[in-house]
Amino acid sequence: MLNWSKIDTVLLDMDGTLLDLHFDNYFWLNVIPQQHALKQGISLEAAKADIMHRCQAVSGQISWYCLDYWQQQLDLPIMELKRQIQHKIKVREDVPEFLSALKLQGKNLIMLTNAHPDNVMLKFELTDIDNYLDGVISTHQYGVSKEQQSLWQQVHNEWQFDKQRTLFVDDSLAVLNAAREYGIGHLLAVANPDSQQPNNEFSDYLSTTDFRSLI
């Protein structure tokens, strides 16, 4: 269990941590391949294979998360397509109570996401999740993703939090590993980022499927 008396700052991922990842998975695994197939006049299977190849080429890099990059790569109106299914954007049901409790404890709540700023603003517009936060960081401000040590160095230099008294919450193993390498003192994995998919297993990290069990 977490020792909240040793935590001042909580860094929170957005997609899969504060929000249900189902929207993003549905968008990238269904909507985009379908639109790519139509645009290029190819089969859905060929479209999926092409997108997978393009994703693998930039995995873990800021381009992987960049809507401008994918709009250029695929020649598709990414934000317009997102808005067509924006009804799928949902706050995790355990999040409001969790964040409210942390605020009452005086914790500094900062969202740290790889999501593109346009994506962040769309989700704030529809969920008001930003009302719980003391700060918002999109890694696009720094031009490098959470998987990279240089991102952690830049964020730490600007925000000046105590690494040993900081909790970082994320659903990505690669990102959690990067945070641990940088020396973040407390780490928590989200095992059920997508409400429509089976839970993930994390052997090296404390994990949760319901934030309310931690308060």
C-alpha cells in the first residue's frame, strides 16, 4: 500500500489512468484503419498492417503521440474524426472520488501526459477533469516523450518537485520503467486502463484496478 504521509506530489497520466482508454483504442484500432483503407483504396487488413508498420517505426517517440504527425502520414483529419466519436470519452468512475480525496489531503496534482495538446483540450472540454488538477503537462511542450530520460529531467527542472516524495501513476510499463530509472520515489500501475479489455499484469509495480481502494 501507499504511504501517503511520504507523498506531496502526484503525477498522473491521462489516457488509461484518469480517462478510460477505450476511446483511444477504439479510435486507433478501428476508426483510423477504416478511414485509411477508404482513403487509400486498400483492404482493412492492409490498412491495419500499414499503420502497424508506421507505429513500430516511431514507438516510444513523441511522433507516436503527435496528431500532426499522423495527419501528415495518413492524410486524414484526425481531430475531426475524434470528434465524431467523442461520446466515447469517459472519466474512469473511480477517479473523481480519488482526486477529491487527494485534494483534501493537500497533495499537488499534476497531469503528465504524452497526449497532443489538441487531444488534451478536447478531453478537458468534455470531462472537466482539469478542475481537479493543479498543473497540466503535455510532453509535446518539451518535444520528447515520457519514455525518455531527457523528458523527466526537463519536467523536474521546471516543476521542482521532490522526486522521493512524488507518486507517478501510469498504465504503461515502458513509462513506469523510465520514471523508476529517473528516481521517482513512488510508482503505481493502472491494471485496467481500458474498461472493455482484460486487466494487465504488473509484476514489478504496485498496481490497482480501483483508485478508491487506495484512499
